[in-house]
Amino acid sequence: MLHHQPHDGALPRIIVSKIEELRLSKLATAAKLTGRAASAAKVLLAEMDRALLVEDAEVPADVVRMYSDVEFELDGRRRHGRLVYPHEADISRGLISILTPIGAALIGLAPGQTIAVDGADGRRREIRVLSVAWHAGTDGTATDL
């Protein structure tokens, strides 16, 4: 089972748009019911339950959301990726599924925030967000950067 926890035991505050919360909750519920990525789905649902929900236009530009390009440290090593839906994921291209331990941990975080993740292998991993970039197209979807 995945578990997120920062150094002091308190979970960091996360911000998620109401629209993304609805989409991600539906995705996670379906994944949990089908048994596909069930443990990550359970964590994602817990993250959505604790998120501060705001209107889409009120999500700060530096908060990780779907299609954000994120620079982060994983166990002290600098990484870069884009948070995507499972069908778009391709780790070799840096496309990180929201239904993975790292993807579920990143959603809603801002630069400087740290969270610990217990991965499927049982190892505790620490993630710290360094920077976030998200660019909306005219239809509200992310554009290729």
C-alpha cells in the first residue's frame, strides 16, 4: 500500500481544481473497482478527499495539476516529468501516470513541498517539488511545451 507522509508526520496542503477532483475521483474509483492500480487509486482518492478544492481559474500557476511539467527531486536525484492520465503514460518520455505512487504524490503540490511515498516495492521514497509549469490551450487543455 502507498502512504504519503512528510518529515514531521503532517501531510502537506494540496490544492486541486474542482473539475480535476471530479475527473480524478472517477478515474481512481474505476481503477479501484476493476483492481487495476488499486493501491495507487486508493491513495489518489485519499488525496482528493483531503485536497483544498478551488475553481479551475483559482489554481495557482505553480501547483502541480494534470499536464503540469514538474521538476522534482526523488531521493535527492533531480527528475523531470509531465503528469498525465494512465493511457498517455510513457516513463521513457517522462510522462508520469497519475495512477502511480509518484503521480498520486505530486498532484496538488507546489515548489518547496516534500512528501514521502511508500512504493510498491515497500521502499520509502522522498519527493520534493522544485518547479512547476502548466500552460493551458484555448480549450483548457495543456499545450505541448
